[in-house]
Amino acid sequence: MEIKIFTVDAFTSKPFAGNPAAVFILEHELTEQQMKNIAFEMNLSETAYVLKEGDNYNLRWFTPHSEVDLCGHATLASSHILWEKGLHNKNSTIHFQTRSGLLKANMVNGKIELDFPIDEAHQIEVPDDLVKTLGAKPIYLGMTKWSYLAEMDSEETVRNIKPDFDLMETLEAWGLMITARSSTMEFDFVSRFFAPRKGVKEDPVTGSAHCALGPYWMKKLNKNEFTAYQASKRGGVIGVKIEGERVKLTGEAVTVLEGKIRIKN
């Protein structure tokens, strides 16, 4: 059996930046083990599987290690492919059925806008092992459904942190985002995201993290719309807007690879 595969750089307007995701457009359902095996073979932070079901699309995401409940950049990449390849009308909303409920994508002023649920953090005490993991103490620590949200004292600290990934794997949450107010006028805040327990030491650009970062910075900066930068080696720009219990994530994407993968039935 042959399946169409695309590699897309998400949250960037140029190739070899942003966050790469593999996108598979399926004609038939794959087994969970097949999806895990393919994601392991692709060895990207996320592999997305898209299967049309009526007017909607079933969407699942896998790291090289396991399935995840929510992924921003691979959803943006999937939307990009559906529109770029003429599989969905650009003037029509894409509806994705996922483990996190119904997600939507629209084309707005030449960019892709995703409609995601808020994942608000609640404040917790800072564990000693987290300080050891980062080599610095956060000025705030919150917990979302899956991840820590740690505000650091400066953008410089965020950019320079070299985490202890072995120690990070022993922490309660599987994800860790660190953030600070931007030191420039170009962006409102910066962040980085780590998930070694999911097989991703540092994710280049993490859309889903901004479902928590957006509400956090809304309270800090007293506004609901932001331009955010994820300060990984590849880097990426994310537009963030809070609307009630939803977060609008805006970005661009570039296709860098197209082909087919062969698997045994």
C-alpha cells in the first residue's frame, strides 16, 4: 500500500525554519501500530494523519514515541496541505475531529488561523528538581493539563537555558514551557518548549503551548492579542488571540517534501 506524504515547515514563511511536520493524507484507516511505526520512521516532532469523514476530517498526531492529544503545528501543516493540493475549498472552514474535540482552520488574509481550546495554567509551588532541571528559578510556575508553564526573569534567560533532560523526564508533567516578556518591540513574549518524555527534547515551534501562554500573558499584559516568538534554533512566529474560551493561532507554512511511503497491508 502506498500513502501520500508531505513534509511541511509550519509557523514560518520560508523553508528550513519553523517546525517540520509530516502529513499523511489517508484514503483508508490505518491501525494505531502502523501510525506509530510510521511516526517513528519519520522521526519528526509530530506526524499527522488526515482521513476525510463526510464533511469533516479525522485528525490524529503522533510523536516518534506516542500519540498526543493536541498539536498546533501539525494541524496548521495539515490545513496547509488540504488547501494547497486543492483537497478543500480555501473559502471554506476545515473541521477536524480530534482527541481534543472539534478544531477549526480558516484562511484569513493569506495566513492560516486555527481555532483551539484554551488550556489555562493554575499556579503551583516550584519543585526543587525543576530548578535543578533548568539551572534557574522561575518567577512563576503554573501547571496545565499536560505541562509546566514557567515564566523566567528575561528573554536572555529563556534563550540561554540548557536543560538537564534526564532530570526533566522524572518531573510530574511531561511537557515544560519556559517564557518571558520579549526584549524587543517586535514580539510580545518569547518561549521554548521541551517534552523529552514524548521523544521530543525541544520542539521547534509549539502551537498548542500557546493555548496556555496566550491566557497567561493576557492577564500579565492586559490585552488579548499577541505576536509571539518561539526561540528554538529554527524559530517561529505565532499570532495569538484570545476569544472567550478559545485561542486563535495564526501562522504560515511551506511544503518542503512530497512523495509516497510504502507499507505492507
